[in-house]
Amino acid sequence: FVVLVFFLVVGTGITLAPPSFSGKLLVIPMDGSHWVAIKALAQAMGRRGHKVTVVIPEVNIRMGPGKHYDTVTFPVPYDKASLNIIGTNKHLMEKSSESFIQDMRKRFAHMQRIADFLHTTAESLLFNATLISHLAEQGFDAVLTDPMVPTGTLMARKLGLPSINLLRGIPCLMDMKAAGCPSPPSYVPRFFTGFTDKMNFMERTINTLIALVEPLMCRVLYKHFDHIAYQFLGEEVGIAELLSDSAIWLQRYDFTMEVPRPLMPNIILVGGINCNVRNPLPEDLESWVSGEHGFVVFTLGSMVSDMPVKRASVFLEAFRQIPQKVIWRYTGQIPDSVPDNVRIMEWVPQNDLLAHPGARAFITHGGSHGLFEGLCHAVPMVMVPLTADQPDNAQKMASKGVGVVLDIMSITTEGLLQGLNAIINDTRYKERVQKLSAVHKDRPIDPLQLSVYWTEFVMRHKGAQHLRAAVLELNWIQYFCLDVIALLATVLLVFVILTVKCFKVCLRKLGRKRKQE
Amino acid sequence: FVVLVFFLVVGTGITLAPPSFSGKLLVIPMDGSHWVAIKALAQAMGRRGHKVTVVIPEVNIRMGPGKHYDTVTFPVPYDKASLNIIGTNKHLMEKSSESFIQDMRKRFAHMQRIADFLHTTAESLLFNATLISHLAEQGFDAVLTDPMVPTGTLMARKLGLPSINLLRGIPCLMDMKAAGCPSPPSYVPRFFTGFTDKMNFMERTINTLIALVEPLMCRVLYKHFDHIAYQFLGEEVGIAELLSDSAIWLQRYDFTMEVPRPLMPNIILVGGINCNVRNPLPEDLESWVSGEHGFVVFTLGSMVSDMPVKRASVFLEAFRQIPQKVIWRYTGQIPDSVPDNVRIMEWVPQNDLLAHPGARAFITHGGSHGLFEGLCHAVPMVMVPLTADQPDNAQKMASKGVGVVLDIMSITTEGLLQGLNAIINDTRYKERVQKLSAVHKDRPIDPLQLSVYWTEFVMRHKGAQHLRAAVLELNWIQYFCLDVIALLATVLLVFVILTVKCFKVCLRKLGRKRKQE
């Protein structure tokens, strides 16, 4: 009849009561940083006794098995080496010596390579008939996916399952459109603009123009997937339409970082989802970071594997001049002279380090995961945004006064030192980030638990039909009531014309009458 | 630094951990059914150790002291007798023998009396200088109010306090407008229309027309309060503007009953807030209702104190023919022959009765509180809507298949009997209401606890500034980007004109050239 959910206190976090059922969840994740949140939710669902199956390509960047879920792999027609080429984003760190046109061409070619790689991966899964029929037999209750690459969305349709989306957002706002959510360009800034919700006339004009071309951008971005959809499903249905069937949208979005905006009932905000996914530091790291001056955490995300030696020296020279220790996650070539207070590691437990009371500063590229972790543990930040949503994210955090933004292309030792000294020694940064962190964490339920709740809701009720807005059945003429406005305008026009005509006739008659007199 | 909130299991409900602070809450409630939810929240806040002060008029319908809050009363220039006149809504139960015009005039006069009464009550509080300065000295953290009558909103402004609104909604949608929330008329049905979110062209046209006149309706409804605002605050500020300063909107709205629609970040849905506010039945009632056939609960809300004897007999004759017992909340003249299975009471513990496993059916006027209680405890309903939002509510519930709607003006014993038999004996009604009830209750947190959470949030952080959308700083030209559209249209027009001109000049030159040849 009804599933009453109780809450139990476990450690410092909030944990839902054991579920009243054991379901089967199919997870189609995305690679790279997108994997982090999906993995956290997959683990949490597995820990609650559900059978969780994660489908990943044999060759991938960072996805892999975990304690609480099974993995199913599928072959792909590329090897680790070609994947690594996609992973090196050297152009983000180095000023190009080439002409603008050549540079643009190179960047575009790189993006095209990434797109091709995503399409190939999707096709390798979807057109693997054996695997698909194997999955179809498992009797899953729902699909969890990051719909930026809509492989999971296509799979959900094929298997007739409801889908739960966990994502940061789709740049052309296709996620919001698919959820039927209004995003007024007058105060909802578009991706890559760096605008806040308070825009002047010029900014509003640019924002509106971007909003106008968004549908076109979506078309271009998802053209190949529309084609895959037709081949895979055998029906004329676009990705946009498929996405609008999603049961729940778990958005990694939070109002301490982003602007307050309208939301639809099935959009659940889970920004900071992996804040509480943490472990104690390994003993050697714990003893190394301990010290009266604390330490700085320096990571640039998993998409940057290498850095020009000159640029690396800029950082190292700055670190040499601060009393704090520095932990640097770096997989590239290590420069010759590394100061004693710097420890370079191929991988760092970033969230655990930031949660450590000794963390004084966080040098980050401004990826959303890192920023949410810094915010969660109230560590002021030096942000060196590189690509994607990072410049926007960094701008937003800087506008809250919890960090400074530096340009990676023109960064100097002095500039970095100034930035570090400011956020470490000027207590106002720490105070502001503590205040913002307090508000960020002051939510009725931890976002990971909330994600678990709604994922189980979809599994229990075979969807979330009661949250589906009727806007999804309307075309845009109906949505904006253009037909109604046309009718009303016509009625008004006819009324005005008739009134004028009547008036004229009356005047004429009156004139004639006067003449006769 | 940060207030970590733990959840503890208490009984069948979910209770927040004890608060980390003890605050002071000022409550300015509304009378009648509006009091029910406010009282529940005031009690809950008091139980958590906050000092809760409820300000009520000396003469009122149903407000009064409680265990966990203090009351402060203020004198009003009316007595209980005149209040009772407002409370008798006989015209809702009886077909008028008068002409349509006379009938309308009477109804309008009655509404005017209610409005005058609300204004008088508000003025009695706001212009009671001694009381105001007494309240100002108490050092409250926030104001909790039902802003349909904006006395509390005015008080919050005067005392410089953040406000929490707990309400069902304001008919002209002023609440949504004040929160900056879009309500597209294409799928958000307006009050009193009885439309769902799936409207045909004609319905959409009517809905749009109502949406167009809403601002005017708000103006008329709150004209006198605008005037009070000027006198009380000494500044030119309308109620609409004051309301837009509200920190949190706790809306008694739920998607199992209402249509899914866009919401703003500071709108928190708490439909069903008093579902878990319950006690065991008194012993005599418990033993009376026990029996193999169960019982029917019959209430028409606190605004109907009396009923024409003829209409009362219709009900009694139907009750005589069913095996169930009937508990009828009724304060009017009791007819001569009351069947043995009917018990008439001046007041009933409605929620406790509906929560009883013996409850088979609920005859209700369709007030939101009653419907939420029926929904919460999965009791199928016979609805006889009278006024206000009741016809809309009843229509919505009937469309979900959990009850039937009867017209109070033309109700017959046979019709009622048929309705009762259907919902009691046709198991589909029970099954549907059980399913809907399960979805209704499947929420991460009980709505009363959620209301407590956000009320405390506002007290902790002196508001909820991070949830305030920038739309509230925009005028409607900026909001709809009409200035941007005008600019873009002008640019486009100039471009087209220039192109046409160029083309003409070219053609002319070409023509001349040809001629010369």
C-alpha cells in the first residue's frame, strides 16, 4: 500500500531506512568527471540491496568496477592510446603560435574527435545485439544515466523502462526544454556567457540571441544521435522527444552556486551529491599534511593529463614561497626542481583532502565536482578555468567572494602568489566560504540520499507520472497561446473596424441631416 | 558554522532532530479553515522549544490557545453575534426564490461584509500602537502568516522581519506573481474554471482571458489593503511588492491533487501538512464506530453552521438505508427523526476518524484540508462542493477516480445513496484512492516536518536570500525581453529595407545599362 520511509541517524550523514523492496537498476554512465556522481549513486543503490548493473566500454578513461555493483563491459573499436589522445588537452594550457584560423580549425578537429568517440562508444553498445538481448532479459526496473550522451535514454526506450537522469546540464539547455521548464532569458544566464542573473541591456540581448539559437544548437549537437535513434529504435523519434519521457531529472545544481530559477516538479536538485562520500586519509598522507601551516590542494581535473614545463614551473616557484604544504595531482612530466613542501601524486583523494581541517586553499580548474567539494568543506579557492562550464562556474564562485580567478594562459608566479596569499591570509575569504557552505549544506536531506530516494521512487512506481507536466503535450504555438492571441487580436480588430465604420455611417447621416435642415 | 540536521524515527512519522537554537516566532494567522495548518505548524515549532507567539482577535471563529504557543489577543469592534452572521452561508445550500439580480446583489453584499470584517480585523491589530510596540520589543526572528489576508506581511515589514507564508493560494495568483513564478495559461488552469491541465482551444482561450484580467482582480481585491499599507507603513508600497519580499512560500499544494507546474526555489510544497497531526479517538466514539460495516464521516466545513431542514432530511433518509454508521458534524437545527445509525456531533476529530480503519466513505464539501485528509488515509469521497476552491478541488479528485461529485442544490436521497453505494461497494474507488494515497505520501519528508525545517531555516539565516530569484528586480518589459525584441526587430527591419533598397538601385542601374546598350 504505502511505503513509509524512516530516517536513521548514521554517523554524521543522514541515511534513509532500508528499502522495502529489492529492485534492479541498469546504469549507463558517461566517462570522465561525469562518472563521479553516477558512481556515487550506483554504489549507494547497491549498498541498499538493489542489484545494480553498470554497463561500460572495455576501454575507458576512469570507469571501473566497485564494491556494490556489477559491471558488464562491451567491446569498442578503439584502444587506450587513442583514448589518451582525446584526453590530452594541451591546447587549453598553451597559447597557440598558429594563426587564429588554424587554431580554431585545430580546436574544432579536437571537438570532432571527441564527438566521433562518443558516437562510436554509443553505437558499440546499442548495436551489440547479444548484449542488448541479455540486458532485456534481466528485468530491470529503471535506467540511471547521464543524458548528455543519450545512450541510456535510447536504452530505456528500447527496454520500455523509466529513466532517471543525473547530470550537470546540457549546454543548449535541451534538458530544461525536455522537462518543459521555462528558462526566461531575462534572468537565466546561458552557458558560456559568464553572465549572472542581473544582466544589463546588452547582456540581456546577447543572452536572448543565444536562447533563440539554442534549438538549432541542440539539433546540430544531437544530429548523429537522432540518426542512431532511428536505426536503433526503428521509429522516427528525436533525442529531444525521448528525453521528455524521463521520469526524474537529478540536476547537480545548487542555489549557493547558481542563480535561482524556475524548476519543474520532476527536477530534483542534488548539487554537492558527493560531498559526504568520503574516507579517512591514508596514514602517510595524513601525517605528511599535518603541520601548523596547513596545506593547499592543487588539481586540474582528469581531462588534463599534462602541462607545459614552463607553466608547471610557474606553479612550483609560487609554492616554494609559501609556508603551506602542497599536494598536486599531476600525471605529466615532473619538472626537475620540486620544492620540499610539494608532493606530486598521480591520483589524490580530493574530497577527503578538502574535508581535512588543515586544508587552507584549493587550486582548481573550476569543474563542478571540485567546486562543490570546496564549497562543501568551506575551502577558499584559486580558480584557473580551462574549458566547458569551468569559466562560468569560476565566475559565479568569485562573485560570491569565496575565491579568485586567474587566467591559465597568462598566469605568473607573482599573480598566483598574490592570489594564494589573499585567500589564505585574508580571513574574509574564509568567512564568506564558511557562510556560503553553511547555507549550501542546510538542506532537509543530503543530496545523495535524496537521489537514492527518487531513484527508488521511480523503481517503486514504474515512473513518476504524477510529476509529468502537461506542457510536454503542447506544441509551441499552443504553449505560448499564439492561437489564442491571434483569435483575441482578430476579435479586437473586427470590433475596432466595426466601431469605426458605425461611427462613420453615423457621422455621415448626421451630416446629411444637418444639410437637409 | 553549519547546522547539521539529523533525523530520528519517532512513532510512524519522521521527526527532525532537536533544533540547535531556540528562536522566537511571531504568528499572525487567518481564521476559519486557514487556521488549521497554521496552528499545526505553530504547535510543532513550540514543541521544538521555540517561543511562539500567536496574535489573534478577542472575538474569532475558531482560533484559540494551544499547548505549545502563547496567544496575545487584541480588541475588535465586533461581537460574536455579528461574526456568526458572516459564518452562516445559508445561500450556499438553498436555491434562491429571488430574481437573479436580487440574488447576485445579496451574494455581493455578503462578500462585501466578509471583506469589511477582514479589513476591520487587520486595522484593529495594525493600528493598536501599544500592541505593535510591545511586539516590536520581543525580538522575534521571523513572522509566520497566511498572506491571503496580508496583515502578517505588513507586520513583518514594520518590524523588519523575514516572513514565512503558509497558504493554499490566492485566487488572482498574486502569490505566484509575488514569488516571480511563471504560470503559463496554456496548461496551468486558473481558479474557479474547473479546467484541468489538458484544455481544448476554447478552454485555453477562457483561461488566457482570466490570466489577462488577473492583475486587475488583484488590484480590486487588495485595494483597501494597499491603503492600509500606506497608512501603517507611511510608504508608497503595495501589497504585491511587500509579498515579493517573502522569504519562503509553504504552499498546501500537491501533485496527486493538482496539476504539475513550474515552481520557484522558495516555493515549498506542503500539501497534506496535517495528515500526521492525529490522536486516538475518544473511547466512546471508538466503540460507537466499531462494527463490521464501518462508518461514514460527514462534514461540510466550519463555514456552514446550518442547513435547511428539507436538505438535512435528504441526507438522513439516505443514511437510513445504508448499513454503515454515520458521524455527522452539524451545528444547525437537528431534524426530528434521526436514524439510529447516525450520530450528530457539534465537532468531530475529522482526521482521527478518517485515519480509523473502519472509515468507508467521506462526505465532504471539498475543502482542501478535508480532501488532503481523505487522500492521506485513502478514504473514497462523496463531494458536495459549496464555494471558493471547493468545486475545483472536487472536480480534480473526481477526475482521479477517487470519488463522486454531487450538486448540493439538486441533491436527492436516491442520488446520494447511489453515490455512497458506488464508492463503498465498487472496490475500484478504494483501489484508486489507495494508489493515489501511496504516491501522495511517498515524499522524502513529511510536509509538517518540512515546514518546520524551512521556518527554522529562515530564523537561522534571517531569510532565504539565496533562493530569491532576480526576476523580482525586473519590470515586465525587461522580463519578457520586449525591449530586446524591439531592438532585434528594428535591426532586422533596417536590414531588410537596406537590402531591398540596394536591390532596387542595382536593378535600376542594370536597367539603365541595358538601355544604353
